[in-house]
Amino acid sequence: MLSRLRPYRSFWLICVVAIVVDIATKLLVVRHIPFGTYFSQDLSRPPIMLFERLWIVHVGNKGAAWGLGAEHDVRPFLILLALAVLALVWRWRKQLLRELQGGQLAFGLFVGGTLGNVRDRLFGDHVIDFIDVHLPFYRFPAFNVADSCICVGVGLYIIMSYRHDRLLREAIVSHGGEDPPAGT
């Protein structure tokens, strides 16, 4: 069994690091920042302002991204959805992880982030969010390391897939003697 997992060393390493960093940062937040810390006007629970546009807060998200579904108990649905997606990733791992250069990095981040948030939903009643970014005209919803890993992993996969498809098309054209498609 171990020999079957060996080709995925990078994936497992990145996945475990993502989970450990997510858990460690959430534990620090829970221990050192009172729950509900979000607005600077609440003097009893002030956020930590690292920079003018980057605060560390302590809030909980009972829903999905941006708090969608937070007014209902969607935890069971979100846990099952996450586990179903992870099962599909595992089922198609050869194509997803080994076909693309950097696929193990992308999916290690994605799976580690997903498991980090599933852990919060299994052992608590909400996901702990604490990174608060203020854009010039928009206050982005608070998020955590797991959310960042998921977004970066998916973004990397999309970029790598596009690049892989483009290189494949170029190779087909160059070996087939055809003219390159218009616009390339």
C-alpha cells in the first residue's frame, strides 16, 4: 500500500502542512483573541491591526463561503459535499495530480484546506475565520488559512490546466503540419 502512495509524496506533504498551519493559526486565534472581535469600534474586543488594510479578528462562519446558508444548519450538507468532492479528487487522482506539472501542489493545498474546514465543522458549530482584508472600497469577508489554501489550490489548477491544454494544442499543431489556430 505504501508503494502505491509514494508517487504522491508532495501531495501528502503539502496537504499535511496546510492542515497543521490551519489548525495552529486557529488555535492561536481562539486562545488570544476574544470571539466576536470584528469591528474596531468595540473597545472591549478590538481586532489586531497588522496593517491599515489587514486585521486579525475572531469570528465564526456557520455557512459556506461568505456566510451563505448561515441562517440554517447547513453543516451536515457542507461536510457531505466536502467529503464527496474529496472522494472524487481521490478517484481521479492519477489524471488530476500526475498529468499536470504542479498538480500535486494545487491539490495538496485544496485537500488540506478542505479538511481544515471540515475539521471545524465536525468538532465545532462554525468555521473559525480571522483574516480580515480591507480593500479601498470593500471590506472582504473574514477568512482563514484553509480558505486561502482552497482558493490558491483551485486557482493554480485552473492556470495549470489552461497552460497544459495550450501546450498540448501547440504540440498537436506542430506535429500534424497544420497551420496554428487563428489568434495564437
